[in-house]
Amino acid sequence: MERRRQGSQRQEEGGSDGHEDDGVLSAFVCPITMQVMRDPVVIETGHAYEREAIARWFSVCRELGRGPCCPITMQEVRRADLRPVLALRAAIVEWTDRRQRDELRRACQWLTKDAAEKEAVRALDCAVRGWSGGRAGRRVVRGEGMMQMVGGMLRSGSAVVRLKALEAIQELARETDQDREAVSEGDTIRTIIKFIDCEDCQERELAVSALCDLSKSEVVCGKISELNGAVLILGKVAGSKGDNPTVAEKAEMTLQNLDRCEKNAVQMAENGRLEPLLTLLIEGSPEQQLLMASSLEKIVLSNDLKILVAQRVGSLFAGIVEKGSLEAKEVAFKVLEHISSNAESAKVLIEENVLLPLFRVLSINRANLLPPRLQEAAAAVLANLVASGVDFGTVPLDGDRTLVSEDIVHNLLHLISNTSPPIQCKLLEFFYTLSSSTRTVLSIVSAIKSSGAITNLVQFVESDHQESRLASLKLIYKISFHMDHEIAQVFRASPTLLGCLVEVAFLSDGNTDEQHAALQILANLPKRDRHLTRELMEQGAFKIVARKVLSICRREAGSNIYDNTMLEGLVKVLARITYVLRDEPRCISLAHEYNLAALFTSLLRLIGQDEVQLISAKALMNLSLESKYLTSTPKFDGPEQKSKLALFGRKPPSFQFCRVHSGVCSTRDSFCILEGKAVERLVHCLNHGNKKVAEAALAALCTLLEDEVEIAEGVLVLHRASGIAPIFDILKENPTGSLQHRVTWAVERILRSEEISKAASTDRSLGSALVHAFQHGDSRTRRIAEAALKHVEKLPVFSQIIDKHPSIRGSSMGSMERFYKFDR
């Protein structure tokens, strides 16, 4: 083969410094392209050219209308045959490989993080060219350790070098897992993750693309998932599709690559990607399922992930609970307890029919088959499920039965009495939650009554296990609104139990929730039960309560939520003594000692405390009813004393004479509500938005119009306190039930005053309200309304049975005290 020289021309090919012999170099160079030939061919003039270049030259010649010619000699060739020069091609390949090896070896010297930017960039370009140039170049890149060196260049201080290194990594990671694993050695993966989390958009984009290519290797996936925070960072980028959809897509592809790696399932789950773990949990072998379930139990799940787990594997765990091995059941219970702690995921579990297996493993016939720790876990799951807010009266359990069916409740109540304290605690919490719902409480109460379990439930007041005691107290408090007499019967039979309840409520320094529940139980006991009231008196409960109420009032009740809740219970307990005053002299003494009339009067001013105002008004009513029995009659010296009426206007200066009770009265000693602004505060409550408070205030004021008191003076007191108009207004609203009867009774007594009845006769709305009561009230109310209508001359008077002298005690219409007595 003839070689032709091309003068002293140098050809740089891929960064060559031209160290090769010019003659050799020129023989490899195509005269047309001036590049080293890859597919050399020879024409009939004997000159060698790149095949593609000479073919293009001949084509141009024909387009110019002449025959093909040699580009060097311009001699026309008769044949345009292009004959390959195999020897030259082999020589060029050998020379190129040798030159590339030398170039790559020189480049290795610059692949360090301390290299100058120019040399580092040239070295990286050289590595990429060598990798793309063929097998020989790849052998050198692998053999010289250049793949690891390229990864090391990510730590360069030059941003240009780092970007070039990321591009090079993408090129090196395109084909085999072996190459991906080699380039990811050292801190390469950690550094790439750091770039993904940085703010430089170009670096982040290249880093995500490089990691996506590397993650095609299972080994590299393991390195990524083991790196703390890597999955979270990728998840953040994958979720930012609005910022850069391409980068987000690459990040998601990387995560999907990680998902396919079985050994990464747990690490991925710990970082919020549960699908791989759940897939193995459903489709894996029994050993894999147990491993995945054990791992899932240790992972802290967000509420959204709890819902996902419930949807995917809720039914699977339900089956394990009933039929799995002990080891599998233990893990399943723990997972179910974890995911059932969220209301929404608990609802999903209920839809997946978890309730029936839970009940079966807890039932008495099968409970002895499970270790106590598993029974406790099952009870905890059941307690979580009922806390989800579902109406369990409509959720089928087995056939027509539900979780609140009588036999189901009986079974669980029986289990409470025959198991360990931790399980008792969970089951008590279960019943407390069901009793807190208006939809299921009556079913629970009915089952407790029919089973006679209330005695056992109350016994927990004496329990040494604090959690069980608290759970039982909360349950008893909830059902006390429906079972107050049954609960009271248990306490009447055991003063010791009542003493424990008092100790928990007032004397212990225990849990505030426990104290609150105990206090509310005491508050809900039947208030007219004299036996319980005497027992509470014996134990000093009322004195403690009175001091606590005074203490809260001094701290200005309403400033603390706990104080407000506690005050309500305390006032209920304290008001008990006002229902048995006539039968229990010690209660009267205590009322004197703590001036309860004044205390309840002050409680009327608590705005926003409707229940406290209601109880206080009822207590004042009870106290005021006793005033006529506690009022002392004054004694005078001299013959001028003729009658009680003769005393009006001639009160001795040594005492305060009460015109209503016709004697010496005081708030402390006789509970007279004319003292201490009680009447004014009760009148103010007549306009209360809560009709129950208004009715209680009206009942207390009606004690001023009772038989055996001076009714005319009572009317005068109401008039001076501006209380008559609000009473008329209540009647004008056409109330029903007890309020209608009470206000009609009060209006009839007020209208006995001739001046008031004369003025009221022109009030059409009042007359209309009386007519409404006359037509729509019960028999008692209609009779009273009839008398009132006669006072305002709306009905004719046919006889003298209507008393037109209100200053005289007594009336043919009777007293309200009998009505008060049976008011609950």
C-alpha cells in the first residue's frame, strides 16, 4: 500500500498532541475530510479516501456534468469502484486503540478533585470518548479504574467539572449493571443525592437523570435505599411536577426502580412508600409475610398510610387473627392496634369485617385459647374500632346480631369479671365509648340492666389498678344518666363503696379525669335519695364541696375550663341537701353554716354557666320553700299588738321584719330570697335564652306567691323587682308542659291584685295567652287559666269561689309545693 505524505500538517483527533510520526499520521488521514479514516477505500489512481467522503465527491462531479476524478490529481477515473483497504483499516484501528490507551492513561492523572478545571474537563471528555469508542477504550476505562475516578470528580470545587462528571456518569451507566455498580462505588451515591437536594437546577436535573440510570442496578438500589433520607428527597422531587415535570418523572422512575428491589421493601416503607411491602405481604411466602408484617408493626404510619394499609391488607389480618399461628396473630394484633388508632382507617377495618374475628377470639368459650397479651391486644383493637364514631347498632356482626346485641354485650361483660386488669381496662373503655354515643347507649344500658352487671362495674371503684378504676368511673358516669337508681342502690348497699367514691372525688391527689368522673357520678345520683344524702353527710362530703365551691367562686369562676366543669358537678352535689331539708336537721345546720342561700344567689350571676344557674335556681326554690317554717315570729311588749297586719309600717328597729313571711327573716337563717338581691337575680334569669334556666328561676320566684305566705306582698316584691312583665312575657310565648302550668299558676296569683288585673285586662296578648292555656293545657292548667281569665273579666264570675283578697293566705287554687316536690 502506497503511503503519501501531507507535508508537516498535524491532525488533532480527539485531543491528540501529534506525537505520532507525521508520515504514519498522514497515511491514516483522508485527504478530503482531513480526519483519520474509519472505512478507507482506494480508487484506480491509487489514493485512499474515507468511503463516505469519496462517494460524496463522485456524486458532486456528476452533478457538475463531468466524470468522476481523483480529488488529489484531478485525473478522471474511468471506473468509480471503491475498493476497501483492509490492511490500512487494521493499521488505523491498531493505531487508534494505542493512541486512545495512551490518551486515557494520561487523562487518569487529571481525574482528581484537585485538578485544574481545564485539565479535568479534558480528562472527563477523554473518558467519555474512550468509553464510546469501542471495546478497547472500555477495557482501558474499566482497567485503569477511571469509572471510580469519574465518580470522585463529583467532589470537585468547580461547578463546570461537577456537571461534566454527572454527564459522564450518565454515559457510563447506560448499559450493564456491572458498570453501574462500578461507577457508584465510594461516596458517589451520597454526593448525587446531595446534588438532588440542592437549589442549583442544572445540577439537580443532571443528578436525578444520573441516579435514574444507576438505579437500574439492584445493587445500586440497595445503596440508595440504605442512605438516610434519600427516598424522602426523591419523593419530594417526584411530587414537584409543577416545577419541572421532566425531573419529577425521572425521580419517580428512580423510586419505581427501588420499589422493584425486594430487599428494599422495609426501607422504602420506613420512608413512606408502602406498596412494595404490602405487595410482599399479600403475595409473598408465609416467611416473607411474617417478616413484612413484623416490619410494618414497627413503622410509624401517618393517617393516610394507615388508611392505605387498612384497605390493602385489613381483610388479610382479619384472617390471621382467627386462623394464623400464635406468632402471626401477635404481629397481626399489633398492626391492627396501630392502624385502628385513626378513625378513618378504623372505619375501613370495620368494612373489611374485622369485628367478627375479634369478637370470636375474645369470647368466653375461646378466650382461654389465647395468651393474656393477645387478649389484651384484641381488646385494645376493639376499643379503637368503637372510637371511630360508627353506629354499631347498624353494623352487622354475625347474621342479625350487632356489637350491641344483648347476648354479645353479656358475653363481653362476663369477660370483664373473669380476666386480667389490662384486658378489663380495654373492655371498660370499649363500653365507655359505646355509652358515649346516643345511638348505642340505650342498648348498652339495657344489657347491663338485664345482666345485673352494674354491681360488678361499681366494684371497680375500689380497684387498685388505676387505669381500670378510671375506665370504670368514666363508664359509670356515662350510664348514670340512665341508671341513676340502679347505681344508687349499689352504693346504698355498700357505704364503703360510696366512701371510696368520695375519696376519689375529693380527697385523693390522683388523676383529674378520675376526680371529674367520680364527682359527676355523685352529682347524678338521685337527688331526693335521703339515705345517700345522710351517708354523704356522715362522710363530710358536703362540707368539702361547700369549701371547694367557695374557693372556685373566689377565684372568679369562668376563668378556667376545668373549674367550670368541676363547679357544675360540685353545685349539683351541694344542691342535694336542699331537697331533704325538712327531714334532715343536719342539712339545715350546714346550710346555715355556709350560708348556702347567699352562695346559690351569687352563682346565678355566672354568665355562660347555664347548668350552674339552673341548679342554683332550683336550690333557691327548695330553700325558699322552707323559709315559712324557719321564720321567727317577733314578740312585742304592750297591749298594742292586735294582729300581724297591724305591724305593717311599725317595725321595731331591733330586727328586719319580712312582710311576705310575716316574721323575722334573713338569708342565712331562714333562707329568705328577699335578702341578698336573690329576687333581682332570679328576675334577670327570667329572660335567659335557656328556657330551663328561666323555668327554674320562675319556680323560685313562685315561692313568694305560695299559700301560707302573704301573696299580696309577694306580688309587690315582684313588681318592685320589675319581675311581673317578664312573667307575662313567658306566658305570651305559649309554652308547653311544666313551664306552661307554672307560669299560668304564677300569672293567676299575680292577677289577684285588683290594680294589676285591671291594667292587664286591656293587654290583648296576655288575654290571648291565657285563652291558649285554657284551651290547650292539661286539666290543672286549664282550671288555673280559667280563674285567671275571670280576674281580667274574660270569663263571667258565677260564684264567689275566686278569692279577690290576695292579702289573705290560702286559696281555692292550692299550692305549688306539691308540684315542686315531684319535680326532678
